[in-house]
Amino acid sequence: MKIILVHGGGHGAWCWYKVVAMVRSQGSVTAVDLAASGSDPRRIPEDVSSFDEYSQPLMDLMASVAEGEKVVLVGHSFGGISLATAMEAFPEKIAVAVFVSALLPDIVHPPFYILEQHFEQLPDKYTDMQTKSIAIPGRSEPFIISILQPKLLASSLYQNCSFEIKSREKKRLSNQIEMKIILVHGGGHGAWCWYKVVAMLRSQGYSVTAVDLAACGSDPRRIPEDVSNFDEYSQPLMDLMASVGEGEKVVLVGHSFGGLNLAAAMDAFPEKIAVAVFVAAVLPDTVHSPWYIFEKQNFEELLDKYTDGVEVKSVVIPGRSEPFIIFTLLPTLLASAFYQNCSIEDLTLGNMMVRPVSIFKEDLKNRAAFTKERYGSVDKVFIVCGEDAMVTLDFQRWMIQNSPVKEVMEIKEADHMAMLSKPEELCQCLTTIVSKYVW
């Protein structure tokens, strides 16, 4: 019996990752991203401006259920309205519908009636959300977009959820200085993959920001429609670095392909970076173009090795001499080469959240080497992941030899996703680095 999980407003399939991991061992389960939610590439209101458009992924999934089969539909919060819509359209395909603290419409009033009743009973404190009003041609009323703010999430949605560190008291940094740490994800991932590290570091008093690069995580841009070169891909990090105040310094931490984004930021803002930390990350030198690292890694051979684990799409973009290549990391590769030491829950989260990515081959081949005077002037620390099956131990050692760093640290049992498989050890490394290179 297939179980279909439908998220609430502002969330996505990702919020079911623990449930999916538990249930999947016992049967078939699918968590769906409604339109413009989770990793769905559509955007509100550009692509999604009606409830029918928002619910379409669920309707498409229900339409694909074979004749004579039945599913269990589970909806949460605002997802109850999406459930009701599917129940109205496909009653013969639904064995039972489960409303988990979800909006439960009746058969007398229009669906908005339940929201009117809900809004009337909400305390004033629950109105702590950002709203934006947009005029859409053909609509009699403004189209309202709401964004749930962290204060509301903490007090009213997630108040009983884990903060990752429950028993450790928050430590204050010496001299009450909050050193900002900026975390940069690798290819296909997003700020979400740092969630354990962010929680642990914040519990100790550090100011931490995990950035979504363009067309990654919850960033609404898309590859290649909105992002077709490395500079566009890196822009969110560059904007964040530009916002760092004069005289301030940050600790930059990059993972995997994010090492190149770190290098770009180091070349542009060396005076704003106290130390740069490469976590099994691409570590360029000051002699060759950034693509040199991929040549030495035999990237094409690597693709051939993992041919069943990567979906490759070639797109012709006017003005480019080479096809623009987009990669999607498939579950088999994530399980065997990225997340092999992670919990089944974190692997499930990765499968839900990973988005298509490019490594911008033409841009990186034609880009000049990062400069010794700027990129090379920033202190660098490399954290080796000892059981990384994607960026092997030998290749990590080669990168360090090719482009020497100030210090090398190692997490022996970390797979490629050290922030998920060994978050405490990684945080220990980072706090040690801050104490050594900042004060």
C-alpha cells in the first residue's frame, strides 16, 4: 500500500524525511513537493499564482496511480486543503485520508471558511510573519505572499523540536565577540546540509550563516534559465561578503565544490577573511586555472565510473563554445559515495533536497588562476575526510601538496558529508580553528 505525504504551507517534502526513512523500510512511501515548495523549481507568483497550480504535483501523482489501486493520503497543516482537493478528484483511489493537525474542510462552506475561522482564533503574536502584496492582472484582490519568520517558527511551529544540542549550555565567546562563520555547501546541495553544524555552533554563541548559492537549496533561481555561469552561481556568497562591515573579518568554510566559491570570495575580499576552511573541498592553486583540479581528478573518468549514479543533461546556450552540462546526483550515488556513513534519515533528506547542478567547465577552464597576492594571502586550513568515497583521501592529500595550507586537520571516519556524519567532530575542528586564527 503506497503512502503519500503532503506538507504544509512554506515547507516541502523535506519536512517528512524522518517519517520517510522509518516507513520506507516497511513499505512504499512518497513525499511530494507541491508547486514552488521544497526543491520544486517553480516560483510564487511568477509560475504559481493559483491554488490549482500549487496543488498540481499532488494531482499529477494521484493521476498516475493505476486503476484499481488505492493509496493512503497524509496531509499536514495547510496541506489538508490539498488533500481535500485530491479526495474530491480521486475518491476511488484513496483508501484513507489522514489529517495531521491539518486544515479539515467541511462540505457546506467554501475551503476558505476554515482559514477564516483559524485566523480569528490566532493570537496576535502569531502574526509575526513577513507579507508581500502583489497585484496580478485579472484578480480582484491583491495576491498575498507570506514568509514564516524564525521567531514564529521557533515559538509556534518547532517549539518541541530538537535543536541538535539539548543538554549543552550556551557558551559565551571571550570578550563577548561574536565571530561570524559563513558556511558554503557543495554542488547540488544547499544551506540545509549544514543544519546540525549551525545548531551546534549557535548553541555555543557563534554567529553562523549558511548560504544558499544561486539555484541551490531554497534559492528560487534555476539552472540554466537564471544561472548559467560560475559568477552568477557564486553571487549570493559575494553579496554576503560585500555586506560584511569594514574592519570586520569572518571565517569562511566551504565543502566539496564550494571550495571554488571560497577561493572566489578570498580573491575578492581577502581583507574580510580571518581564515578559510576547506572541508574535503576543491582547493585551487595560484598557478593554474580553477579547472586544473578537475583535470587532475580525471573528472570525465569519474563520471564514467559513476555513470549509473549521475543524470547528465547537455544544453546549448547561445554564445558558448561548449555545451552547458547539468548534473543531477541520483540516490545510488548519494548512498554509496556521499552519505555512506550518514544516518538513513540524513540520506533520505539528501535524496529529497539535492538539486541539479553544473560545474561550469567552460567558465573555469577560461578563468585566470586565483592570485597569490589576494587568494594566496588568506590563511587556509584543510579538513581531511578520512572515509570520503567521492573526493578520495589520496586526492585530498594531492590537493594539499599542490596548494599548501597553513594547517591540516582530519576527521578519520567522516564520509563526504562530514557535516552530517560527524557534526560534533567537525564543530570541534571549527571552534579550534576560530580560537587559533582569530584571537
